[in-house]
Amino acid sequence: MAGTSGFSVSGYGPERGTWARLAARDSLVRRLDWPLLFSSLLLSLIGSLLVWSATRNRTQLNQGDPYYFLLRHLLNTGIGIALMIATIWLGHRTLRGAVPVLYGLSVLLVLLVLTPLGSTINGAHAWIVIAGFSLQPSEFVKVTIILGMAMILASRVDAGDQEHPDHRTVVKALAIAVPPMAITMLMPDLGSVMVMVVIVLGALLASGAPKRWIFGLVGAGVIGAVLVAALGVLDTYQINRFAAFANPDLDPAGVGYNTNQARIAIGSGGLTGTGLFHGSQTTGQFVPEQQTDFVFTVAGEELGFAGAGLILLLLGVVLWRACRIARETTELYGTVVAAGIIAWFAFQAFENIGMTLGIMPVAGLPLPFVSYGGTSMFAVWIAVGLLQSIRVQRPMSA
């Protein structure tokens, strides 16, 4: 079995050449999940083109530089890949021991959003802006909730003390997830909270926790949603988003404008699209926040059904490989980590694409790997690093 570092390769002395070591059956190169890596990278590169198309003419955003967002998206992708490599090098097992520190830092960061350091961007008070750099801490919280819950749920199972997590263990795991979720709700960042809830459910399902907890949490979520609406926790713009989802014809020039324009853009693309940089909705800047929340509309309009379908296919490959990694690992900790990432990616992609099609309410969630955004890009590539680490460090079959 490999050691705690994802890069440890045993049995190869200095007399073996570099290529021989790389081609060896238990080398890092052979152990990496290349379909996962290539699909993630291709999604980010496609995203760079879509972001470029959406922003090159928006002088009020790009400061007069048509390449402003393109270069930053590529830079964010590069930093994200570096974080992935660092995560593989450290290994998910090493990070397991650092969970208390990472969790504390992430909770501290989301708390800072509620201080004067917090900033409102695109209607969401979910950011910290320091020295001109913006950071959305809730993206990192998704990672630490996954790691924290996996650590708790798998502790006694991986030690051989029990077959499945018991009720006390589930309570401890939920105690990890609730505080950052509550703080995020106070911002309020409803979209991120929705993702965190799905992550919690995915982690519990993968761990084999008693099913009554799943049904109980779903019921509690429904009751909580009703109370949130009744107590006025949500901001007016968030309530308006749900109203526009429930009634698409409601105020088409106001609260329903975004989704109406998004559907027009996607519907005008046809099978092959209007061509990159030639979409009338995109060029005319009719769709707001097109480089972030509504980036899928650029694909639908300019690349058509074929290009949008390619994005869905690549996302499907990412989820398929993650499911395979979750199934093949021999430790519950790795299974729960992979399951949490699967739940995160699947729900966030479905919500983002669904809101552009009008089948989900607008929740301000980016499309993984594709949308513009530094923190979200860093978080998803760290997640890929965790998946790769789980695969790299699994025992080799005879």
C-alpha cells in the first residue's frame, strides 16, 4: 500500500530510468484517474472560452481589456491545478489529521463575512475583500464539511469497532456541519446552504448511517424552509427569485428578466449554435452575470445543443469517475469523502443548468469548472485532488 503521500512509489532504485519508473504499475502516473483529470481540465478550458465570449465586450466589467476575464480564468485554473497537485502530494489521509485546523479556519473565514470585512457582490453578502482580492469562504466550507463528516463517520468503522456509524456518531458528524451552515444562512447565502445540505445527505447515505436520519433530515429541511420563509430570513431579492420560478410570467422586465433572457439565449442556439463570439444575446449583453451564474447560456447560444451536450457529457464523466473511486476504495473515510464530492458536483451542476432552463430557481451557484470565479475554481480542483488521492492511495490488487 502507498504511504500517506500520494507521490510515494516504492521498489524503484536509482538504477531504474525515469520512464521506467513512470510506466511502472504502481507509479503515480499509472494510478491517477486520467479521464477524471482530462474531463475536469477540458471543462475549465471550455469555460475560459465561454467567459471570454461573455465579457470581451462588457467594458464596464473588463476595464477596457477584452482579455481581462479570460486571463484571470486561466490563472484561476492554473492555481486550482496547483492546489490539486498539493492535495495529492499531501494525501487525503494526511489531511484527515489536519481536519480540526482546516475546519476552524473555514469557520473563521465565514464569520469574517459578517464583520466589516464582508462585502456584497451581485446581491450576495458572502465575500471577503482584502487588498483588492475577493474570497468566498463558503466554497472552502464545502470541502471542510466533507472532510470533517468523513473523519467522524468513518473513525470507528475503519478502526473495526463497528460495521456502520451509530446514532451518536451521526450526531457528532452533524455537529460538524451545522455551525458553518448556520453562519452561511445568516449572510444569507441560500445557494451554498442548499449545496451543504445535499453534501450532508450524500455523506450520511454513503456511510451506511441509519436511514431514519436521512428521512428525518429531509423532513427537518422542509420544515426549516417553511420557517425561513415565514420568519423573513431571506432577502427580498431571494424571495423574488423563487416567485419568478413559481410564475415564469411574473414581471418579465423585473424579477423574471434573467431567466427569460437565459431561455431566449439557449433556445436561439439550435443544434450547432450561432458560433463562438456570434451570439446576439451574448454580444448584446442581454443576459446578466453571464460569466458566472449564467455561463451555460453562452454555450447554449453559441455552441448549440452539441456544445452544451459536450459540457453535460464531461460533467457526467467527472461524476462517473468519482463514483468509481468511491466504490473501489477499501476505507469508509475515502468513500464518504468521494460521496460528498459527488453530491456537491451533481447538485450544483443540476441547479446551475436547471436555473438557466427554468426548471430550478435562481440560486447564484456557479457551474463547476466552467463559471468564472477564483474561490469556486480553487475549491473544485481541491476536490479533484482529494478524489485522485483516494485513487492513488488505494491498495494495488495482486
